[in-house]
Amino acid sequence: MSVYLLYGNEPYLINNKLQQIIDETFKNGVEMKEYNIDVLTSDEVFTKYLEALETLPFMSEKRMVIFKGCELFKQKAGKREEEISQYLEDFIKKKLKDTVIVIVEGEKIDKKKSLYKTISNFGEVFEGNQLKPYELKNWIREKFQNENKSISPKLIEYLANNLPNDLYLVENELNKLLSYVGEKKVIESEDLVICSFTVMENIFKLIDHIIYRDLMAALSTLKTMLQDGEPPMIILYMIIKQVRNIAKVKSLISKGYTTKQIGELIGVTNSYALAQLVKQSNEFTVNSIKTSLEIVADYEIKIKTGALDYHIGLELLISNLNLIER
């Protein structure tokens, strides 16, 4: 059996690792992959985990069960989470060769949990955290090297300092740059004109319009961003990330943490971005932010699974967030 635990505050690294695991698991049976993967979220895990784990592979050597955001490693887990954790421990120790288990958690986990020790002994624990400045520069350098492009250390530093430390956004801008230079082997300073160094400014505008209930302005900003070529996947990701960060900030403020401490805990080092989060969190009650989290989780699944078109899904997501009673 293979079992993996993925956690951290850099979704790009975690999702990349998850995709690597999926590709490796089904390398000999790609065509049957979709019939042999179960994704369990916190809403359904309690009713479906037994069936998912006990189901045999369908016309494939292996099947995979992904536990996504089920909070099995929080310090004060509930009775049902503890029951699932114990069942998983026993299941993992059986060492069944036809089932792969992947548990995707949030930024923080309790490493004192018995399940953590079991996975460490029988499988792999992967921590994907936001890159440090020098790591981001190395990541950018490797990206260009893999594409057989040459770029000076000075330009790499400029990119690292002026793009947000978010690998989804960084990759998006680097891909735009690579597409722009085409067959050209050496990237020069004038080529950087294609990069959008204002993407975060546009995201902040969009989030502000959503938070402060200016629906027409929000939809107008969304339309402009899409017309400017910003990928809808990136916009969706940033809306979800911002709503979740607002929820974290509100919770930490209620517990008496200072703004500086909050920034360190949630990984937001930009003072302006942090101040905006604190200000935006004041617009929500505990119930309304909970409802917002449920809405973004619902639309994330619908859009990513193809049940909703990205453009229509984003418009509906923004409209529904606007309707929440506060």
C-alpha cells in the first residue's frame, strides 16, 4: 500500500505533488483513472469513507482514495474524525497493495497524532510551504532552464521581487513571458513588458468589490481581467484564498492575536495585504464568513469538476457571495 500526507501553505506545491502521485499510480492504466479515484471532502467523508476504502479497483491494478480538507490532524478533532483516523490507521497497517490513500490537509497539522506517526512509518509526509526569497529565485531559474532559456541573475531577481510570492501567479506570468519570446533563447529586460505586475492590484480591487457588496463593479472588474487574459483558474484560486484568509484573520483576532502575529501565522508578509485582510474581516459576522467558506468550497468543486463553465461559475460565485446576509 502507498499512503501520503500532504500539507502546507503553498497550494501549488501540494497540488503538483498530488498530481505526481496520481500520474505514478495510474501510469499503467490512464484510461481507467477516473473510475478508480474517490475524492472525499469534509461534507461527505463521514458517510462515504468506509465504502471508498473497501471498494476494489475497477479494471485497474490500483485505486485511490483522496481525503481533502477533512481536518483529521487538527488538535481538537471531533469524535467522528477520531473514528476515521483510527480506521485509517488499521487500514494502512494491512499494507494492501491495490489501494493508495492520499490525505490533503491545510497549513498546520498536529504531528502528535497517532495517524501522523503511522503515515510516517508506512508512507510519505510532504510539506509544501511558501518559498523563501532565495528559493523563489532558484525556482524561477529552473523554470527557464527547463525551457532551454537563458536569463540573467539580475532579471531573475527583478521577477522575484516584483511578482507575488504565489507560485500559481508566478507560473502564469512566466508562461506568458515564455510564450511571448517564442523561439528566442535569451530573455532580455524589454521582454518583461508582457508580464502583468499589477495582477495583485486587480485581485485586490475584485475582492474589495465583493466584500463591500458592489456587485456591478465586481462583475465589471472580473470581465476586464478575463479580457486582459488573466486565466479564470487563477482568479478562482485567488478569490478562494482571500475568503479563507479573511476567515483565518477573523478567528485569530477573536483569540487576541496582534496583526503582526496574524501575518506570521497565515504567511502574509505584505503589510498592505495584511491590513486589507484585517479591514475586510470586520465586514463579516462569524456566521456569514462560515457561509462564505461553504459557498466558495461548493463552487470550487463545481467549477473544477466541469459541472460549471469557469466564466459562468465565477459570475455565480461572486453573485452568491454578494447575497450573504451579514
